Amino acid sequence: MKINENMAETLDDLFFKKEDEKLIKHLKAMKKLKETKEALSDVSGIRNDHIIDKLVELNVRPETLASLSLIPLVEVAWADGNVDDKEKEAVLSSAHKMGFKKDSADYDILAQWMTHKPSKDLITAWVHYIQGLCEKLTESEKADLKKELIDNTKTIALASGGFLGLGNKISKAEADILSQLEKAFK
């Protein structure tokens, strides 16, 4: 009888140990989520919990938040389905003017995006980022940011010279992306 009681205790101990491990793992995940949200809020200045939650859901990390500012350039460059050398040069030049250094993680991410089209989730993350940022800006600041962004993205769109490299026009696909970017500021 004593063996059965010991076996029962051992089974109980194993069961509760596994349950405790699950709870500890869950608590650690919750703590990490809270820390990520706080870090994103600190880095971005965004205090809107809904927007911060959306950025976390889209797997935006605090250390790569700056890369979000490059997404409109990348989206316009990829609008026609590929990135030509002129577009790539224009994107990299714009990134440099924005303060991104060649030896930075953000620059490495950008270089990756120039060779492999990024997920559509990135533009969604950018839209949420801009919406949160715009909550912190005055109307004048928001207008200046929008103008700077649209000017930078138009430079990328014009870099390839329009359809088949002829003329100095923005393609329909690029115009659609520019329109989508402008709407994010409303």
C-alpha cells in the first residue's frame, strides 16, 4: 500500500511540476510582452495602447523601429514588382540622408529589403506607427512630415523614369502606393 501512495505522490508532484512550469513560462512571456510594449512606447513616443499592441502583434521590435521609417521608400521601389539599380540607389541615398549609416542594423535590413521584397505586414506596421506618431504631432508638424515623406517617395518613384524607363513619370502602381501612404496621415 505504501508503494501506491508513493506512486500517487510522485504522479501528483509530476503533474503539479508540469503545471507550474507552464505557469512560469506564461508569466515570463507576459513579462517580456510588457517590457517590449514599454520599450516600443519609450522609443517611439507613442502612448496609444492600441497602436503599441498592433506594433507588437506585427512583431516590430524596439531595436528595429527606426527601420519603419524606410518602409515607404521600399514599398514604392517594389511597386512595379522589382527594384532596378536606379531605384535602389535612390532608396539607399535617401536612407543615408535620413541618417542611416552603412554599418548599422537598419542599413543591413534595408539592403535585404532591396533584394527580397518584404512582407505586406510591414506597410501595415508602418501605417499603425504613423497613426500613433501623428497623435503626438501638431497639424503643422504632421503636414511637414507628410510632405517630406511624399517628396522622398516621389524621388524613388521617379528614379526609374516611369514606364520601361521612358519619360519622367510615376507608374500607376507607384501612384497607388503614394496614395496609400498619404491616407495614413488622416
